Amino acid sequence: MRKLRPLVDQVLKKLSPRFARMYAPVGQPSIAPEKLLRALLLQVLYTVRSERLLMEQLDYNLLFRWFVGLNLDDAVWDATVYSKNRERLLQGEVAEAFFKEVLGIAKQHDLLSDEHFTVDGTLIEAWAGQKSFKKKDAGEASPPPDDPGNPTVNFHGEKRSNQTHQSTTDPEARLYKKSKGSEAKLAYLGHVLMENRNGLVVASRLTLASGRAERETAAAMIQARSGPRRITVGADKHYDTVEWVKQARQCGATPQVAQNNKNRASAIDARTTSHAGYAISQRKRKRIEEIFGWMKTVGLMRKVRHRGRQRVAWMFTWTAAAYNLVRIRNLIGATA
């Protein structure tokens, strides 16, 4: 944490003018947004499952107090402060700005590759249960005959789809399964573009879950990275389609995807696979699973605690920024 705090200080100092525009100069003083964001970083780094538990730990944990900037006798704010400030942080696009400033630190230390990338997506389970997935035109439901909090619902044999049904808990969540044989869940899709030199996240997005969302979002992230120099993009078999390979090439990228040639022809041929860089790209692309693994196990993104695409996207970007901070701290320490 001693190595991490100077990096966070550097980022928050650059974001200070943005915070000044977000908060009114008159009225009752608000809790400094820098302190709120430092506490949110601790929540991700130490896998604290709720803001209420975070405030409890901040009350007695000296390490947390030091990192946030509280003295021993300073009072801890109430957990509802985050509920009241969340919309302000969303509208101010603080997570995106924080993520970009963290990438700026990586550039200062020459940790980013501008030629070789990897793209992939992962399932982010929504904060909604299967029982909340009901028909859109069902109208007002009658009171449950048994337990109002956890009623008995029998939907076996009922055909359910996103066109006819919707979650009453999180209406933007979609029923989706990532692979054949797995169960369908109410979820979102998180997408990451990773640079291959040190495995840092250079772009992150969260979309509604659908069969085409991964490839469409990947093409959009590649387009945003396009420039005068041609880049390479590694990916798994899911991206081995003629349409996506064509889109990637039109964006100025060389798609180095894993070949999906089982009972079909691959969209890439020996002109790509015989190149020495293809084998390196396929080896490097597996590191993107480390990002998803960290975000889900440490960063609490396996099943999100917020509802609505905008809030979940904010937390996904914030968690990606926290992952980059940890990687930068380790890489700077290794080269010092």
C-alpha cells in the first residue's frame, strides 16, 4: 500500500479540477470526493462486499484510515453517503477519467505496447434472481400464497426469452449463457482490450448480454485504437468468423485469433498462422483470463452489487483501473 498510495495521489491530483466542477462552492461542505474514491479503491483491493462493511472497517482499521487520509479521531461517514453521491460520480464520468489517468502513469513508465493487443469478453452476473424474470405483459401479480419474500415459482416447461420476459429486479439484465451446456443467467457482458507487453487493460466496456455483443464491442474497441501503424489483435475461437476478421482488418488490425476449424473452415489461413508473431500472440492472449479472474475474485465482479447497466459499467471500469494500479505497482517495483 505504501507503493500504491503515491500513484493514487498522482491520479487524484490531476482529477481535482473535475471534482471542483462537480461540487457546489456554497452550502454545507461535502465529504471530499478524493476520500470517497480512496475508500472505494480499498473496497475493491480488499474484497469488501458492501459499503456498510467498508465503513465499519474504516472505523477501526488503521491501514484503511491512513490510505483514505483520516486521522485517528476523525469520524467515519455513513454508508448512505455513497448512495447520495453515486449519481454525481456517474454523471461526472469519474471512473473513466480515473482509468485514463492510470493509463497515463503506465505510459510515463513505458509499460504499454502500442502494437500488440488481445480482446475478450466475460459474463458478469447481474444482481437479480431467476424468479424475477417474468412476462412483460403479466400485469400486477397476485400476492403469493406462501412466503412473500421467497415465493414458490414453477417456470419449468415455460418458454422464456428476452423478447417476452424481463427481470423486475434489474430490467436491463438479459438472460444469457456464455457456452453450450452451461446454465442461462441474468447477466451483462464485460469486455476488455489488453496490451500484450505487460498485460494492462487499455480499454473496458460493459454491454447488454447477447450473442453478437462480444464481437461488435471488440471491433469498436479496436477501431478506437486504430492509427497510422497496423496493430495485431489476439482472440479466442469465438472471434473466428469471416465477418469479424473482415471488420478487424478494415480497422487496421491483423486478427490473430485461435482457429475454429472443427467441422468448418477457419476465417484465417496459413498466411497468418505461419507467422512467428501468431504463436506469440496466442500465448500472450491467455493472460487476459488473469484480468477477468482478478476482477471476479478480488474485485467482486463475479456477481455485481448494483442494478442497471450504467452503474454496473461504472464499477467494471473502476475495477479495471484498480487492477491496472496493482500491475503498475508490481512492474515499477520489479524494474526499480
